[in-house]
Amino acid sequence: MDASVSARASRSSRRALALALTLSACDEDDPAPSAPAPAAFADPFDATAFRKGNLHTHTRLSDGDASPEDTIAWYRAHGYDFLAITDHNRRSEPADYASLQDERFVLIAGEEITMTGAGRQVHVNGLCTSHRIGGGSFDSQAHALEWAVSSVREQGGVAVVNHPNFDRALVLDDVLRAREAPLLEIASEHPYVFSNGLADRPSHEALWDETLVAGARFTGVAVDDMHHLAIDADPPAFPGKAWVEVFSAANDRSAICGALAEGRLYASTGPALDRICVTRDTYEVRVHDEATVIFVGDGRELARSTVHAGHAASYRLHDEHYVRARVEEGQRGIAWTPPAFRELTR
């Protein structure tokens, strides 16, 4: 058994132990609240099986420094379950790399649709598509986004709105025009896209909350935006720093693309989660290692608590439009769970 498989098996066994040790409302068939809940979540779910992948990856076929084969080999060797190669205006075809895939590692189709809108760089990743889309020039950033997202959806693919702060291109109104895309980059490890914000621009995470408050339903993703395997590269956009974990027991292309399309994933720059469970009125997150869990809703912090490995933090819905969690492990990084939305009618 190689190191990555062994690590994954160890992680799975630790998750199983954690689930056995700690019971909660999520373990009950039909949990009954102690008092009538003022609101309920629209779409309860219980995620305990995850598949790790990177959704934004470049090779020397565009502006990366490594071959597709070497790039694929790196992610496979480091315990990833899936990868999308997203070279600029060039769709990657998984079948071209069939010998590098098996039941534990698969590729999904990808392309970074690279456009300009009113002279600014506007990029959208098209995932799980059937053919190349390519870029173009548009009279506004919003029109570029609308065209790209529509083009991806016409193929039954999954659109990701990439790095809004890159080239100071996108503001809230622009991103809201792309609300048909299920995914929004909130954490990119490329140093030139300013995920943490600028003096005159919010962080990508803060912008995400602004879109949710405005009624959009994006799920946030974390990505490498990998360009380099060389240690002396500039910019230092290396692999292995940010990823997503889709909710899926199966490791096949259809299951992964389906989870991405529905936003069934969490994003991370370090923390691993054992379980994310949303019941009728409770949002619960079980951590793999000790962490601080911060529940966020309607653009503000709702509650926070520090929990030990294998234990859970939970938040009971009140009148918030949505609830999500931010999981912090100090210097080890942050994880972001998907928003759960309140029922509009009772």
C-alpha cells in the first residue's frame, strides 16, 4: 500500500471512530427540537464521504511550467481523488490521459474561459463540459460572465466564477449577473489574485457573503490556480495548497460532476472535516482535528466554539436566510462549508 492510500485509509478509520464516539441530533432518524423552531432549512443533508480535488490547474499547454502528465502525476501521488486541468481557452480531455487514471484517481474536463470585459480580465472555469468554449472581448465584465456561464450551462457543464479581485475586475453587481454558476472562488493560492482583499476591495469570502445576502446561492471553492512545479517559480503558484472535498462515496466522473453542479462540497486550505450535517433546524460540523468553528449567516458571525478532534459544533437556525461554517485551525488553514438556506414558506 503506497503512502497516499495508507494515509487515506487512516483518515477514514479515524472518521469512523469519531462518528462512533459522539452522538448528536444528526444521528437521530427524526430529531425533535426542544421547542418549536422559528424556521427550517430547505434541503437537509448529511455528508460523511468526501473526495478531494483541485479545480484550477495550468500546464505548459498555456502558462504553466510542467507537462500535463507531470502535473497529473503530482496530484495523484499526493492523495487527490480527482483533478481538472484548466488551461486558458483550451479544454482538457480526460480520455487523453487514460493511462494515468484508475478507480482511485480520475480527471474531469476543464477549461479556463479567458475573456476581457471593458478591458479587465474576466475568467470562468468550465468543468465537465463536452467541447472547447474559448474566450472573447466584451463591453462589460457582467456581459463576459453571463456569456461564459451560459456557454458552460448549454453543455451541461459546471461553471466557476474565478478570482473576482484579479485585475480588480469584478464587483458585487457583476458577480450577481453570474448567479447561474453554482461555484465561486473564495480562496485562491495564486498570489496575484488578492483573495484576502485590497484596501478598496473586500476579500473573496466577504464578497461571497454579499452575494448570498443578495439572494445568490453560490458555494465557495478553494483552488491552487496551480502554474508551477519548480521551486524557483515566479509567481509562486504551487500545487497542494487549496482544494475542495466533494460529497461522494463514489470516485467516478459522473458522481464528481454531479456533486460540483449541486454545490455539494466544502473548501479547504488545511482542515479536514469528518461530517457536515444539516437537519430540519440545525447545522452541525464535526472536525477531524481540534479547531474553532464559526457559524456565519446573513453576512455576520452567529456563533463560535472551539471543539476537540472528533467532536462537533452546531448552530440552531433562527431567522437567518442562510447559515454556513468557517473552520479555523490556526496556522494550518481554514475550511468553508456550503451555505444551507432557510425555507421560504412554512
